[in-house]
Amino acid sequence: MTNSSKYIIDQLLVMDAQDGDVKAMESLVSRWQKRLWLHAYRLTSDSQAAWDITQQVWLGIIKGLRKLQDPANFKAWAYGITTNKSIDWIRKSKALKHISIEDIQDHQQKEKQDTGIKELLRKLDVRKRAVISLYYFEQLGISEISAALKIPKGTVKSRLASARKELKELYQKHFE
């Protein structure tokens, strides 16, 4: 199935779900659950949190789907909700976290062991990480990211450029 076929099917499912078709909603969940979970996981680096976030995302989608005026915007809209819920979780978890000496030692040991790109991505500010994730992993275009994050296209471009530069510097420090 080509990407354009998938895109059309998603739009039809959105329209049917907006009309109250439960099977269409189930199909949307089936088609999008893994992608939305993966995006949440990339932002939070926490598998359980990603599942919790994805559940919250689906509640938001179900509540707001009828208000979505253009079914073609579903992809950007769903990723936007996921990004916002993930950022909320990150903020809450940082506020609740008490750092102990063991936590610091565990963190230092983990940093030494994990030399992959995932670790480098975690070091980016969550706003930059979101843009990188949507652009490279979810393959959204600048316009779609702009719509998903509700920021101007120029901001998307500058965050993307800044994130690339920062990743390059982190990579060079880490691997050289």
C-alpha cells in the first residue's frame, strides 16, 4: 500500500469516526497506536510513560475528533497532542524527581554505557527533540510540524537547524 493510499484511508476513517462509527475509530487506533507510542517514547525515554501518554492522547483524540475540521490534518493533530502530553509528563516528572547520590551514580554509569544516538537525542531540549523526532522519525514536513506544534514554520526551521548543530557538537564530543 502506498503512502498516498494510507493517507486517503486515514482521512476516510477520520470522517467515519467523526460521524460516530466505532469500527472506524478502532481502525484509527489500530493504525496509529504504535506510531504515537513511539513518538511519546522518543520524547520521554520511558516505556511505561509512553503507554500512559498514548492513553491520554486517545482520550483527547476521541473528545476532540468532531472538532477537527480537515481530516487531512489528523496526522499533524495527533502528533501535536502526543508532543504536548509528553512535554507535560516531562515537566511533571522533573518536578517530582528527587535526586539522590545513587541516582547520580546510576546516571553517570548509564551515560558511560550508552553511546548511541538515542542518548545524544535525550540531551536535547524537549522542544528540539520533538522537532527532530517528528521530522526524521515520523517523516513529517515543515508545514505538518508547524501545525502539530502550533508554531510558525520559521520556528520549526530554526529549531531543526539548532538541533542539528547541537547534535553534531554532542556527537563530536562523544565520539572523538
